[in-house]
Amino acid sequence: MLKQTISDHPSASKLPRASDLKRPTLFPDSEMYHDITTRPGHASKFSDWVDTDRPALSVHVVSFDDATLLTMSWSHVFLDALGRQSLLQAWTSVLDGREQDVPAFVPFHVDPAHEIARGGDPKKHVLYHCMLTGIWFAMFVVGYLYELVVHYAEAGRLICCPGPWVENLRQQAMADVLSSGHNEGDVFLSHGDVLLAWWAKVSVAAQQLSSSQPVNIMNATNIRGLFPDVLPNNGETVYTTNALMATSTLLTCGELANMSVGSLALRIRQDLQEQRNPEQVRHLVAWQLEAHNEYGRSPLVGPWNQIMLSWSNWHRARFYDVNFSAAVIRPGLPLASRSNKLGQPSFILPNGHPNGISLRNAGPLIGRDANGDWWMQTTLRAGAWARVEKRFERL
């Protein structure tokens, strides 16, 4: 425990805080907070988990006089976003004296892939004809390496989008879709759909890509609930390992630039609905197993010269609603002077360790905080952020 307030600490005092923002705002990436959020020698690469006795999940706590920082470290093969949600719910249930609410966890040696793939046919997947193989996959690898060599500098940023601004963006997107002839009862656009469409347009424009450049918007989506027999999530038994797939929206930078936020969000939502259909997921998992046997990797779809924008919506896990109030000894700050409730997070900071694999154009929508503001994180070519900032200033 540090006998000082969080505002007195040289690193922790710089943690982002949103206060009455009127437009999307950039904040520094998580790298600058390593000294306070992690301990020396924490696990950060595959060999740390398989070649040492470091645990699959570790927790690091830093207590100030008026705040507590809680860091969880894990490998992605151990937990996905909704797996972390289940773990946190079980943890807080025990703290609250409700051990009867802790569900059974499906053992980690259980792999549901073959059961899900039963009856699946890779050739029936809607994107099977788009798979990159042979010379086209080799050209994709060359293009990927060319991007990293020519535009070697990259940088990550946190982005905070004020709640009222996001609501207005979503309303405008819905109005645009309805004005194009769709019936209101037939259209649903989530905040995540709209923010993904908006950010795809912003990031592509900021990187000044050619209008003919293909784009693959990859949207990570949960498949729990589609196969309850092998991926239970009923409150009594939960599957916490990776139970997700990526849907793809394929277009060009020119098409993306000419689409409104509403039209692009609708396209993303339609692709998600089509590709997340249980039969399509069966075909996809069968395809993944086949590709691993034949190529030693998962299938990749899209043109060889595509740019991939990867998005993971953590808001579904509602991390800002986690309730650690049972562990609170006393409030750090008066409840009247803050928007988050007792024991609930005021800020969530992701930090990945790609170990040589570029996470450019990828990142999570972290979620909506207690103030109603939306947080996201991503990495772009370093030179693109100045153009993003200028675009934000014009909003």
C-alpha cells in the first residue's frame, strides 16, 4: 500500500480521466503506465506460462489512500472477454458471501470444436470462396511485411467518446438508415455497430489509403448461446475459454468512404447476423479444423492486398459494472463527487503483449463508464494520429 493519494504518484496521476468532454478525445496508450500497473517479471509471452511456474492468471494490486488499482494478467488461450466476465462475477460473488452463485466452469481440457463442427461443410460457408491460399496467401504475407517495413512506426491511443455525442451519432445513423427506405421495426444498430462504422471511416481516412485498397472489417463476436450443450452459459455452468469468431465485412476504402456511418453500420450488422447463424458457425468451425489439418493455420478471407480492421466489443461483458463493494474498507473519494458507485471501476485500461505480432488497426471497444462515456483503444501508423486529432477538432 502506498501512503499517498493517486494524484501524488508520478505515473498513476496521469491515468486518463474524462471530464465533461464535448467531442472524441485522444489519450496516451497503456505503455506509459507499466511501472504502476504491473510488477517486475510478470508473464507477457507464451514461454512465461509454459516454461515457468507462473500461474495462468495473476493479480496485482496497488492501494493508494484514495484509490485502488487492480491488474489481471492472463493468456488469451485462458480467457476471452465473456470468460473474464464469468470469472469476475464468480469472484465478486465469493466476496459478497454468495458462493452458491458461483457456476461450475467447463474444464480447460474440454474442446467443443469437433462437436460444433458436426454436420458442418466448409464449402457452404458464405466466405469460403474468398479464402486466401497458395500464391495469394504468399502475396498477402509479403504485403503485410511491406506495410510493416515501409510504415514501421506505429502507436496506440485510448479514445474517449462522450456519451451524448455517441447517442447523437447513433440517432443520426438510425435516421440515415430509415431515410433509405428501411422500416424502423426491421433495423437494429447497437452502439458498438455505430462506433465501429464511425471509427473504420476515421482510421481509413487518417491513413490516407488508396480508394481501391480492399478493407476487411473483422468483428469478433461471441458464439455462446448458439450451442448451449457444448458452450453452456446458463448461470449454472459456464465456458470461459475462447468462444468467439470473427465476422468479416469486405469492401474497398473508396466504398467505405462513400458510405454514411448508418449505411456502414447496417452492413456490418447484416454481415454479423448472416455469419453468426448457427449453421454458418458450424460450417466455419469445420472449415477451421480442415484448414488447420491442411495448412496448419486458420483460414483467412479477403483479397491478398487487404487492410484488416479488427474490432472486439468488450461492452457486452459490462466490465464497468463489476461490483467489488464487498471488498471496500472505506470510500476513497466521496460518492457525491464521482459517477462510479462504491466498488465499481472508474477506469479500465487494456494492455496486450503481441510479442512481435503487430496489432495495427486492432483494438477493443472497452465499454461505457459510469459517466456514460465510451472508451476504446487501437493502434495505427504513428503518423495517422495527427490527422485523427485534426478530424476530432472539426467535430
